[in-house]
Amino acid sequence: MKHPHLTALLAAGWLATAHAEPLTLIFAGDIMLADGPGRVIAAGGDPLAHVAPILEAADYRIGNLECAVADGGQAQPSKLWSFRAAPQTLKVLKGRFDAVSLANNHSGDYGQAAFVETTQHLDAAGIARFGGGRDLDEAHRPLWIEKKGLKIAVLGYNEYKPRRFEAGPQTPGIAWSEDEQVIADIRAAKAAGADHVIPFMHWGWERNTQPDERQKSFARRLIDEGASLVVGSHPHVTQGAEIYRGKPIVYSLGNFVFDGFDYENGRRGWLLRLHIDREGVQHWETLAAHIDADGTPHPAPGLATPCGSRGETAVAQCINP
């Protein structure tokens, strides 16, 4: 028979919290599986081979899928760059990524039919998706991660044109970053029992190595509204990090699997690795990758990149192993 005091502690969650190991999450930036990476895969190669040990050591891995994955659809005539990967390319993500965000400006490159086909291929591969769906409600539905006694909601949003990729009440597409809707989604996730809410934003101007005022002000507001950290991608370069109210903001992770960039910053990306428990992020670090001409990332040891730990008020620099 349990002692009444022990029973009370268990009910309150104190003992579980005291003994729970932190959850290790990894976020990756833009993953584009067409063009160079697609040719590597078609030839029997593996664009993720060099970073696989890092990914496989984490409890949960999340990336931004920056392309349609489909056989069908038509390229959108107004897009300068349109990306569509073959369905078989998803095999390189299986076992390396648990979930992908669809909230970006390339998910709809080949139209709604290809977007829906992308969701079907991801579902068949067992890769969770968020930030996009078959209607507005599904597009705004959180990715729920329930591991090691934690319940974490990850939300994905795009705020880079074209907005016509946005989901409608009865039409497929992505979650658009409307300020009040994002705030409402954070509050709803907290009300649904989330220990932590993590917005994964697709934002900022391409090639800008520093976040703009919009990114900085909105990221801070997201934390004011209850987010435990904020992660971003889209500019095709990394954009640095800050700590606000004790919580990290990593503005852009840059590219991860992507070819076609002729400037050095476009061929560098970060993996964000963080250790989180019920109290929040214990420690976080950015792991640098150099991306070769085929779009394949390689670890870049010896570089100093942003990192931090709970209680610190400023971003530190850690040497990549």
C-alpha cells in the first residue's frame, strides 16, 4: 500500500519530474529533395549519410520539407523556382526524421493535387507532418510529441509569398502566419495540456544574415504568449540567435539539404539540438554543416556557433565537435 504522502507526490507529478531525463530534440532547416539531392538519391546515394549519427542519437527529429513530393501536379507559372521530388526520395528521411513542416513557400509549387499527394506519401512513410493539411483546421493542428513524460506542441507557419498556398476552410494548403491566429493556436495548445509550445517559423528575407525587426518583435511576442522557444528557417542563410526572458530564439537554421547556391552562406546550415524537460530548455546548441555542390550536408567541426544553457542571459559560442 502506498504511503499517502507518496501518493500525493505522484499525483502532483513531482517524482516523475525529478527523475525524468530531458528529451533531446533536433530541428533542421530547409530540406529540398529534388534537383541535386534527388539525383544523388536516384543514383543510389544518401544525402543524409554524413549526418545520420547525429540525427539518430536524438529522441525526436524535425525538419522543414521545402518541396512537393509527388508524381503529379503542374508547376505554378508565376514561380521562379519550383521544386518537386520523386516519392522514393522520402526513403532517406525514414529513421532520420520523425516529422516535417509543410509551412513554407515551396510546398504548393506543383498545385493542390501535388500538395495532397505529398501528404499521402508522408503518411505512407510514417513521417508526421504539420503546418499544412487538407483544410485550414488540419494545417493549424499541432504536431504533438509525447515522450519521456512531456507533451510538446510544435506549430508551423509560413509568412513568405505566395499566400495562395494557404489552406482554406475546405481546401488544402499551408498554415499562414497571421499574428492573432498564431497566438490563438499557442493558447489552444497550452489549454490542451502542452508542457511546451514551439513555433517553427518560415520567415525573413533571403540572404539576410540578421533577422529583421518583424522577426525579432514577433518572436519575442510568441514567447510572451507562452512559447518555450522559437525556431526559424527560410532565408537560405543562418541568422543568429538570442535569449529572451530566459528562452532561446534561433532565427534561421539556413539550408540543410539543398543545392544551387553559389554563395558561401547558402552552403552553411545548422542543426539545432536541444535538451528539454518540464521546466524548459536545459541546454541548446547549433551544429554546423557544410553543404556540398550536390546539396549534401557534412559536419563542420571546429566552427564556433551559438549555444546556451538554462539561466544564461546571453548567447554563448560553442565549438563544434
